[in-house]
Amino acid sequence: MGSSRQVFPTITQTFLNRVRNQPDREIFFSKEGTQWKGVTWKQYYETVKQLSLGLLELGVQPGENVNLISNTRLEWSAADMAILGARAVTVPVYASNTPDETQYIIDHCEAKIVFVEDNKQLEKVLSVRDRLPRVKKIIVFNMVGSPQLANEKDVLSLSALRELGKRASSPERFEQNLLAVKPTDIFTVCYTSGTTGVPKGVVLTHDALMSELEDVDKMIAGQNNALEVGEGDRVLSFLPVSHIFGKIESMAVYQFGWEVYYAESIEKLLMNMAEVSPTMLFAVPRVFEKAYNRIKASIDESSPSKRKLFDWALGAGRAYYGKVWAGKKPSLLENAQYQLARKLVFSKVYAKFGGRVRFCVAGGAPLPREIGEFMRIVGLTILEGYGLTETCAAVTVNTLDNIKYGSIGKPLPEAAIKIADDGEILVKSRKVFREYYKNPEATREVLSTDGWFHTGDIGVIDDEGFVKITDRKKDLIVTSGGKNVAPQKIENLAKTHKYVSQFMVHGDKRNYLTALVVLEKEDVVKFAKEQNILFSEYTELVKNPKVQGLVQKIVDEVNGKLASFETIKRFKILPNEFTIESGELTPSLKIRRRYCNDKYRSELDSMYGASAPN
């Protein structure tokens, strides 16, 4: 194993090396109208330089935090590197965050400069402007259609910042800064939600980032040349760059030099795949779940003969890979049947992803084993990895020549992993974060004095060295789309309503959130009398359309205070109270989630049926 690529101590030096060696190579592509337009390393460098010098002209100091609020696009990457070129620190904020969440992060990290994507994000920041006394300038990537916003005090367009940089008195400062960055310098502070809903800023250094890229180079890029990646590769980029997985993908281009195409939107993903023909895909499991469901639905809606052909092909694939995954050699007949199935059936599925994908990398949430195996059979190899924001993304990964579905792979070369006495997965690595920003107590809770990070996940390491997650120690919900959700925050919002007694949010490894609702019996009975609702049993009352409508209004009100990925899509009203005696509550009256998940499995599963919302 190994790679001939040089690994530099910082991402800024890695970037500078790319520009110097390949100035005229088109590397970043965005869609304009019907055409994909490319930007060369030299053009990108000039843009980054002007933006960075513009930041210096605005008074940005080394070590200062600068916010970035945007969906994934070329301007995000350019602004990110421009911030680093000013020796400042990028602090991303999810574009989906609520105004209050956005305000908290901007204020907590003490940012003076905030980049926003468009008018929508600008309006969000301006709506809480009176609670952001430190903010001096808000810089907008794409300002269209709202002249009153453009005239707002301290609002600057991206082009205006570039012009400021062009007039900078000391243009040499940019390259000097790129070279002056040290491995111990902070490159980002990524905020992640805790179980109480209060975000924590994860402080990551250049050394942590470069350790991640170096290990990826060793373990994936160089293994038997099977996964050698680099300038011949093409990535369709759509992961949120505010998430550590997307952040690492955006940084990897400087190390590996592959072409980056920015997807127009999640809705246009399949169309963009067909246009771009990517060779690699980085995605959360939800993307593959949706693809899996779409393939299955397409087959179900097809003619009986096509369904029969697909079932035969799937059987041939399972027979072939059943042997492969068991470490055995498929027979000549099994091999011939599978090759025929690929040609007649699976090639059409593979073509939907552009027809050139060599492998996919999944992270951010667990990938269901059956989806991983199904996709491998139809031609898409998904390599599942595991990591957290606190570990600068992956610390384990499956590889093409060493893959076990249902596992999160083996540790990366530099990462040490062990299982604590209580089953918790512990990690020691250069990739592990330095601290939670301005939160030493929370840091001490997860970082031991001997350097082991306590992940909060329960797992095992099998005889072959593959790591498997068996449970979560924390209450934090991770949806199949990779979103971290703090259930207590949502539950506490719901419980402020007089009709709500208890409210349990569910959605770990699911594609959206649902809730079990227990109502205040006395108040609901009173409501029924006021509404002239006739009923003989309370179990009958909770099913009444008017009571259901009452709860829907409450849920709608709660959803209005949440980011889109936190909203409750469906609920079930239970006719019984949660009690200590019946097992749903602890002695301190906290909900026992695992117990409730098991006890109410049928009710929860029924909210994720075929007609469920996306």
C-alpha cells in the first residue's frame, strides 16, 4: 500500500502546490443554463486571493472566526480557502438552521464577518441582527432581486469584497499567510448539536485534517491500485459542506486533484449524474435508501415479465456474491449467470448513476446492510465508514478488497480504536479534536487525560478486525440523511402545550422524524365536551379526527420553530400514560427510549409505510 503523492503539513500548502503544478487545468465545474462551465486552478487562486485580501482589508485578524452560511457551491470553497488565507478560522453554519440557532453560533464564536449564500440567508441573519453586536460585515454570494437588502448597512456583495482585495496595498500577504499556517493552527470550528440541543463547537486543527487525508491516501487510494484515485476521477458534490463529511470531501480535492462538479440541487441529483458521469460518489445513506426505494418501486410497477427477469437477475447476483462474501469462489455457472444478469438487467440500473461510478463512500449515519448488498449486486459498490465531527470525519472504513456489510470497516492506519468495559467505542488519533470551543466541561466529559476520545457509540471489534456499532450511548438521534437531532429540544417545545403530557421523538437511522404523543387526559376530555364529541372509551377519543387535528396544530406550531430536518412528519397518539411502573420512564422521570422503541415498535413502524412522506 502507499501513494506517490506528497502530503503537506497544512491544507493551505497543499492548495498552493496544486495551483503551482497545474495552473491551467480546469478543476471546478458549475452549471450555467444548460452548460457546465469550468474554472482553472489559476482562476480559482485569483478569486481566493482577492477575497482573502479583501478580508484582510476589512481587518480580519489571525485566529479570528468567520462564519459561512450556504449550501454547497463553488463560492463556499473559495470563501473557505480565503478565510484560511487570512489565517482566520472557518465556522460553518447549516443553511437549514433556524434564525435562533444561527444567532447562537455567530454570537458564541464571536464572529465579526459572516458570509451568506443569498437573500434568504441574509434575511435570516438580519432578523437577529440586533442580537449580534460583534458582526461588522455580512458578505453575500448571490444577491438578486432585493435592492433594499443590498442597501442594508454593513452588507457587501462578494464582487465588492473582491474589488476591495484587488486594491489591497500588500498583495504578497496572501501567499505569505498560506505558507505561514502551522499544523497546530485551527482550520475550522464545526458546531454540532448536543443532547440538550445546545450546539458545541468542535475545534479541529490542520494536523487533524491532514492526518485524515494522509490516511485516506494510504488506505483507499493506494490499496493494490484497485481504488487509486486522482486526476482521472470526477466527483458530483452535493453533501452539505457544513457537515464534517462534506467538509472533508471539499478539502480532499486539494490533495487528490479530482474534478469537482457542483450539483444543482438534491432534486436534480439523478439528472446531474447522467450529465456528469461521476467516477466517485460521497453521500449519506439516505441518498442510497432513496435510490433503492426508487429502483424497487420501478420494478414493482413494471410488467410481469420484467419483474420476473429482475427477480432472476437478483437471484443470480445473490448466488454469486453469496460465495464471494463467504470467501469462496463462485462456480463457472454462477459467474456466467451473474455476468448475463449484469448485461441484461443491472447495466440499466448502473447507467442511471452516470455509468462510470467506480465506488461510493457512505458516512454520517449507518447504512442498512440489505441496501449495501443490493447495491453491490446491481453494480454500485458502497464503502461504509465511520467517524464523528470530533474525529475529523472517518476513523474506520471498508475498502474495495476488504469489505464486510453490516460493519463500519477497519480502523484507518493512524487511528487506534478500542472498546471500553461498558462497550463504548474509544478513539485515539491525530484526527481527534482539540476541544469544544469555550466549553472545557463538555471537553472533559469526552476526552480522557490519556488522549482517548469517548464516542458515545457502543460497538464491538470482530475476529477479523472489523468494527460494528451495536447501539448509541447518547440520546442523540442520527437520521439516515446524516442529520444530528437533539430530541429533548423538540420534546420540550411540545410539552409546553397544555394538551401534551409526554412526547417522544423517534427517527434514529430513519429518513424523517415521528413522535409518540401522550395527551393530558383531563384536558382532552374537556376539549371533547366543548366540541360535542361523543365517545364511550378514551381509546376511541384519541382516534377522533378533531383530536387528531388538535395535535396536528400543536405539531405544526412546534415544527415552525425547528429546522426542516428536525420537523415531525407523523405522530401516533397513545391511549396510555408513560409511567415508571409500566417501564417507559426512569425513576427520575426520563423517557427510556430503547424500551419505548421496542414496546411501541409496531406503532413506530406504521409511520414509515409506503405512503409516508419523503
